[in-house]
Amino acid sequence: MVIALEREKRKLDHIEFALKTGQQHKSGLEDISFIHQSLPGISLNNASLTAEIGELELSSPIFINAMTGGGGAETEKINGDLALAAKETGIAMAVGSQMAAIKDPHQQASFKVVRQENPAGVLIGNLGGEATVDQAMRAIDMIEANALQIHINTIQELTMPEGDRDFAGTLTRIEKINNSIGVPVIVKEVGFGMSKETVKQLLSVGVSIIDVGGFGGTNFAKIENERRAKVLGYFNEWGIPTAASIVEAVNVSPELSVIGSGGIRNSLEIAKCLGLGAKGVGLAGHFLKVHKELGLLQLIKEITYIHDDLKIIMTALGCCNIGQLRKSKLVISGDTYHWLTQRGIDCSTYAR
């Protein structure tokens, strides 16, 4: 009982500190510039947002990324509202880690609410890299998930006072889950980005959908440091910025579906992620902030505005669909250019 209460408090602390510490705004997307097209040659009415991420066919490339659950009534209310927003706007939604509900059945309501509020929507379950195949199946059944995120969060765990310290066997467990559960598996970082070496390892065990979870958004090292007596300050600036991580992942293999996330706040940043080659874009911190400060109706309006603005940007670039947007011409400059050049990636291919 004591452990369950401590876990619930930790979930609520994460929400509080996420809002307190805010987003980093260091995603690297400020280094990305589209090349203006004076003769786009298309009509706004023809811009389509339909997207495919692996086996998932979606009406929009954006989705509500994993945030919360397992924190009692407060997280149940948040997840219920997020599910309603997803239903009203036709976007997919991922829940936070369901391990809390697997260990404590009293927490299942904070996850099951998403399917109750959005019975026909695309919902994505979530567990950590320590999960077993049995736990993965239970997570899927809990919300009738259409896919499962497996989050990898070494830096968060090392910074978390009560976090894991043993990361042996994670890749093997991911492989077993990927081969066993019957729904698409998305392997996701939680704000520290993925290198091309990590992406190659995941591809080698059959993973085909990667959410880079880049540095620049909600900083879980900072959040966990808020909960520590001895601060591990060196982790507060640790990670691969979102823009660089997307490019690293996309350049590993055309077989991959790459999702951009980490500090995404608006339609232009979404377009830039897609222009770099991502097939989808996840937003979490921005949506949480809008919901907490302005409420459900404003969150629904915000998602609608983002969709409208994304179509306008696509029209300006002469892109009728997401596939064309992924091939649009852009220039990479600044720190992102220097990072990728040192990593052996030719940035000029994006401009040509």
C-alpha cells in the first residue's frame, strides 16, 4: 500500500514539475528553414493530412504523445479529457506508462478512461523497457490498444531517486515483445533523443517504428532533479536535440517509420519535423500546458488551429500530402548542421 501511494505521488509530481520546469525550446528546429516556393501550384482545398506510421493509418500526422496515468483521480481526469480532445479532432493518443496499473489494479481506471471516452479512436499503450511479454499483453488489453509504445529512459531512471539502475537485457525484451503481441510496437525515448547507433540496434531486432523523443522539450532529468537531495546537474543538458535525432534516425533505413517528438509547439515545427523525414509528430508538453491553463475546449481548438495552419504551410510549399511534405526542400544551419556534419550526414541533400 505504501509503495502504491508513493508511485501515485510520483506521477502527480511529474505533472507538477513538468509544468514548473516547462519546455527547453532547444529542439534544433530553429536551425531548419524551408525553401520558399513562389509558384506552389496547388489549392489549399487539396491539402490532405492523412498519414501512415508503420501499419497505422491515421487521419493526421500529429498525435497526443504519452503523458500520464497511474496517479489516481487527477490523472484519470487528464487522460479522459485528452481522449475527448483526440476524439473530437480525429487524432491518435498515447497514454503514460501503464506499469503503475499493472502493479496496482486500482490505477487501471486512469487508463481505461481513454477507451471509454474514445471508443473508436487510435490509442497507444505504454510500458518501459523492463516490461515482459505478459505485461505488454495486459497493457494492450487494458485500453484495447492499437499499438504499444515501449519507452527507454535511462537518464530519467538514473536521475530518479528510486529509479532503475540495471539496464541489461532491454533490447532482448523489446525483441520478444515486438515478436509476440500482434500490434505495432513503437520504441520511444523520453526527451534525450536517439542516435543512429541506437536506431540500428532496434532495427536489427525487427522494430520498425521509432519515436526519437529528442532533447528540447520536457526535461525529465530536471524533473527528477527537483525530487533529489543531491542534484545530478550534468544530466540537465544531456541529449540529442530533436532535429538532429530525426535526421540521424531517418538516415538509418527507408524501412523505418520515424516519429518526431521533443519540444514541438506549433504547426511550423510539426512541418519541419515532417520535412526532415518524420512520418508523424507527437506533442505532449504543449498540449498539457494548454489543457491545464485553458481547459478542454481550448485544447480542442488548439489542435484544430494546428491542423488548419499545417495545411496552409503545405500549400505554401506546394505539397498536397504528407509524402510530398517529407520531400520538400529545406536548409539546415547552425548547431544542427555542425552536429550532423560531424556525424557524417550530408545536410545538402535536403536542400537539393
